[in-house]
Amino acid sequence: MAYYDKEHRDKIDCFNDMWSKLDDIEELAKTYQIADIAQDNNLKLLQTLVLFDFDNQPGREGSDAIDRYGHAWELKTVNIDLTSSFSTNHHTNLERINVFRQERWLFSSYKGIILNYIYLFNYLFISS
């Protein structure tokens, strides 16, 4: 295939057609305070927010989402094509672990962009 021959232009046109269909999803994402669906796992975040009727908690501190009853949720995803385990941030400390114990957890398992399983932990780990 030579650069920018008919076959190449057809691929570009096909891609541009598919890409333009993302505009509707991007507009929906903005209503959930997600500015860019192509960054930081935001498309999967949007899917979770819509499926569970959560409100987004933008930013890097605190819980990831709030449900309609005001409960905080920590959201984790894994793409099993790339790795076999969930992870949390490298800033985890005792204070953050105590916050984690007060939150509910939702683990989403993907194969690529296909959602396979969701695990919910609605149990609060309250210690004395």
C-alpha cells in the first residue's frame, strides 16, 4: 500500500466515520463531568457511572463515585488481556486505607473494551 493511495484514503475515511460516532458518547460523558473519554480509563468509568446510576467524583483524591443514596464507591477495573490483577495507587497509606474501609467497592473485569464481570462489595469494614 503506497502512502495516501486509494486504499489508504479509504481506511482514513472509514476511521473518520467511526470516530465521528464517538461525539455522542463524548457529549454524554460531559454530563458526568468527564472531559475526555480517551484519557485515564474514562470510557470505562462512563460505562460504570451509567450502568449503576452513580455520580462522578472528578479528581484524584477521595472516592471515585457516589450512588443515589450518598454512599461512596471505590471503582477498580482490569483488562485481562493486559494484566491479571487489580491495583490501587502508590500513595496508599494508613489514612487512605481507613477511608477505603468506609467505602463500597466495585471491580469491573474487561477483555479489551468488553465488560465481562462486575463484582460488588457493599460491605463496610468498620473496626473498633
